[in-house]
Amino acid sequence: GHVVVVGDSVDRGSEVTEVLWFLYRLEDEAQAAGGRLHVLIGNHDAFAMEGDDRYLHEKYRASFATMGKRYEELFSAETEFGRWFRTRNIMLKLNDVVFVHAGLHSDITKIGLSLTDINDLARSAFVHPELEKSNKTIKWLLGSNGPLWYRGYFKEEDLSPITVADTLSYFDATTVVVGHTVVKSIEYGFDGHLIGIDTAFSKPSKVSALLYKNGRFYQAGIDGKRRALAK
């Protein structure tokens, strides 16, 4: 089995380090058991590597002040979390499904890069942030229409199922799974080409995940119940 975390594992909660150590440990445990854990980078994870603390929980502000440390030191390339983050991908393809934090703008096909190339470029920028200023492709990838930020699926834009499908076909995929933008429930969009999974965690009843089993997608709740998605 594969578990995919589509980014934003940091920032807002009071148990960020607990979550990260759990994922860090689970990655090895999953592989040892014959499965895989895939932790993708979201825009807030990029914030962490940049030292941008605008969404940081007060608990950590107080902790860093007490220690005389800065936020960026927790995720610098010299720390274990920082090193680990800089080896993560921003896109993942399993079978014919692409997983990405925010979405895929149609212009991504004009860059002419493979999924592997895109991940390699993003990782190089996380290690060498100055590249975002000197490399136009990296600047686009990490910008507002890039995989970490794009919200076009959920806005009143002239976006058709055909456009979404054509963008996915570039990566030889039929469906894209995204977080980033909060949705009321996990549903198909754009004739089955999109699944948004960010149901927010404001209430226990809202906590849910996307489950793929025996050829079907389900919304799985924290209570163990599941509901098959309908196109």
C-alpha cells in the first residue's frame, strides 16, 4: 500500500514536530513492510525552508525565543528535518494518478519537462534558493501558477474538463489529486479528472482522507466509514 501526504505538514498546529517525526519514522517502517509513504512539499513547507514564520503557532514562537533560535534554523539544510524536506518531491504519479499540493496549470506543459525533471528542479531550488531569481523555469514552478500554489480548479475561470484532461495527458495521467484549497467534501471534479481532498481539520467530523481500493476511490472518515466517490 501507498500513503501520500500532499504537503503542508507544518505551521498551524501545536504538534508540528510530533507530526514530522511520525512521518519520518513511518517512511522507513512502511518501506520495511513492503509499502511506501510519500510526503510531498506544499507551499507552507516551502515557507518553512525559507524561514517564513507568518503562520507559525505561538507555541513555537515562544520556544524559539526561549532557545535563542530562529525558525529557519529548524528547517535549514544542516538539520535532519531540513535535509529530509529537501529530498522530497513536489509531484508524484502512481499508476495514472498525479498527486500534487495545489494543482497543475495548463502552462506546465509548455515548459517541456518531465515529472522527474520538475521534481529535480524544485529540489535544487530548495537547496539553492538563489536559483529562483536566476532561473525562469524554477521561478514559474514555485510561483502562483506552479504546483505549490495554483488554485484555478476552484475559481471562476474558463477551465474545461478537456483542458484539465489535456494537461494530465502530458504526464500520461487521467486524474489529479490536490490539497491546498479547502473543499466541503472529497468529490470528483471536471468529469472525474480532479479530486480535491483538503476537507480541513477544524472538527473531528471533517477529518477525512482519499482511499483507493479495488479500483475505486472513497472518502474515508476518521470513524472508519467510507463513501464511494461518484463521477
